[in-house]
Amino acid sequence: MDRLLIVDGHAYAYRAFYAISDLRSPSGRPTNAIYGFVKMLEKMRAGLAPTHLIVVWDGGLSAVRTAVLPEYKAQRPEMPEDLRSQLDEIVAYLAAAGLSSFRREGVEADDYIACLARHAADMGMAVVIASSDKDFMQLVSERVGLLNPSDKTETVWTDEQVRAKSGVAPQQIVDWLSLTGDSVDNIPGVPGVGPKTAAGLLNQFGSVAELYERLHEVKSEKLRAALHASADAVRRNRDLVRLHDMPCKFLPEELVVHLADAGKLRELYVRWGFRGMLAALEGVAGGQQAILI
């Protein structure tokens, strides 16, 4: 079966940047994010053997979401300049490695990833989304799995892992996040409702819509009052956390993993000072540890 690996580009770039404290090219430019990204991608490819692959990058905030909630993601700090300066180099690596990448101004990576995943699954492909973003749990299905870099078991999440993490089924994740909110995206939830309480409510009522239809059945007066007062916010949150059904061009042939351009990779590795990767590319015996970075 064809397998599509979709990588959340900024998530992995940030992870690589902070995982390696300092690494610089011979010219003194930072390369820690490049190095970490390449190594993580190599590991994913070795473990999953995808026939198709794309790295999707954020193109800024969704105008639809910021119109609904102006504070949406407003608390996030600016990207460090030392990381920003490495993104184009990572994209250059992907091109040299025969891999696809995508970025469009005003399009959030989450929405585009969701579109690709749905189209690929509908075509019968197996899909793995590589990201730590909990929003993607709503996409998990028989054909769509989630590889969370924070999970040291390196298990591709299915319905089982989503339920273990959240207490609800993948199709209930939007309602679950609507109740809890999401501090990462600056989306406030119902006061006093955390993941366990939200899961308990959804397991009892099935959905947010049914919960509000039968709000009188919530036994705790305090909880019932909080839910009543937050009804508008919960409805708003559903629009914020649901990954949008946006139009996207899905042409599987454009996402096929191609042979790398060894010459271009060599040029990049030399520029970055990645001697270990250069040695592997040129077939130098792995035992020559003295030259490895």
C-alpha cells in the first residue's frame, strides 16, 4: 500500500532548533535546526518507508480564525532569527533530497495537512501525520495515523492511543478541545473544565450539542453554571479548533519520494560543515568516527 508521510515543518524545525544548543557552519552561520531536522526526517523515513512525502510549512495565521478570535495565537513569541535564517536551507535540503514541501501565505499548516490527509485516505493511501499538535487527533482514522515526536515509543497513534491520551474518540476531539480550550493557541475553554472533566462529559452525552440539549442533567451546579455561561465560547471554539475543509491540490504523483540529487546534497553538506552526512553520502566507511560530526 502507498504510504504518505506528512510532516509538520515548523513543529520539527522548532524541535530541532531547541534540541541542539549550538552548531554552526564553517562560515559561522547557525545550522542546529537544519542538522536536527535532517536527522529526524531520516529516522522517520527509515522507520516508516513512505512512498510519498511532503513537509508542510505555516503560511501565517488564518484570517477566518483571527476574525473569530483576535487573540488567536497572539501570545506566541516571534521566531528566533537564528531559526528563521535556517528555514530556507531546510527547504533547499528537501528539494535536493527529492522531497516535496509546501507553503502558502495565509494558510495554516494544520488546515493544509488535514486536506492532504483526507484526500489521500479517500484514495486508499495509508497516511501518517508527524506532529505533536493535538489538533491532529481529530483526523485519526483507519487510514490516518499520528506520529507524535513527544511519544518516545515511536508508535503511530491510532484510535487506541487517542483515547488513552484524551479519554475520547478521534471524532470527539473537536468537542473535547472546545470545552478545554487550548493554551498553546490562546483559546480559552470553560473555566474549571480540564481534559478529564471534558472527557467525562463527552462520554456521558456524546457531543457538545447533546450536552447543551441536556444541560440540566449535569449534576454539579457549579459545572452546569460554568457550561451555561460559556455556551457562546464553546460554539466559537468549535470553529477555531476544527481543521478547515479547504481546497487543496492533491496530486499523488507530485508527492512521490524521488531519488536524491547527490551533487546538490554534497554542495549543501559542504556548506553546512556536515562531515558525517558527507561521508555517508560519499560512501566512506562508517568506522571512521574521527571525521563524523
